[in-house]
Amino acid sequence: MGDMMKIKVSVKRKEDCNDLPLPAYATSGSSGMDLYADVREDVIIRPGEIKCISAGIFLSIPEGYEAEIRPRSGLALKYGITLVNTPGTIDSDYRGLLKIILINLGKDDFTVRRGDRIAQMVFKEYALAQFVETHALDETARAQGGFGHTGIS
């Protein structure tokens, strides 16, 4: 991680989650930290079903940063498990329990077990926008070209 910018994020475990690992980077080149399932009993997510799963932690993120919650590619490829709102956003002023909204887009039931890695969290710096109302926008080569305007080849 050499010259990478580091920020201090305070984390508090849910009272009954001392057995779960804190979020951590799996490798030195990882940008996302794994989040672990805080479930007491196995949770079955049937095809097409959505379930909210606790990650067992509370965060204090510095102002000017957010945590983005993203799917794990292995779960998506192998089982069709992804997030309904991806990326999910954890704002710097949120102090509630971190929860992951999973959906099963696969063909088979999927079982979430305590301590399973269910998502990943990436910290991002953001800018606040200030709108300035105008009667005309500047011109660009793209203009109003929308979905698929450049074709597929």
C-alpha cells in the first residue's frame, strides 16, 4: 500500500459479533474490504428473493468520504448473488448498523451462513455539487445522444 492515501475509519462491532472478523483487505492490491454475514442461523435466499443481511458493524467515516458497498464477483458468477442497490452508499453521517441487501438472480436457493463474505466495501472521496440554474447548456460533440448512441461495433 506504499504511498496510498489512508483515512481513519472508526468501527464498532455489534454486541454479539466478536466472533466475526472486522472488514479487511484480502490482498495488498485489493481496493475493497470483505464484509461478513452476521446471521445467527443459516438464511436461505430463494431465486428472485431479496434479503437484508447484517454485517455486524457500525462505522464512523470521515466527512468528505463515503463507503461504497459492492457485490462480490465470485458470488455473482457462481450463484447469481448480487446487491439490489449497487453500489450501496454509506454516508459519513450514518451511524446505524451496516446491512447488505442481497438478491438471488440465480436458479437455485443460496444459503448465507454466519461469517460468509457477502459483499465488499470501498472508500471513496467525494465532492459536493452546487447547482447554478441556467437557460442554456454548453455544446458538446455528443449533445443529447443517449443510450446506445455509439452502437456496438
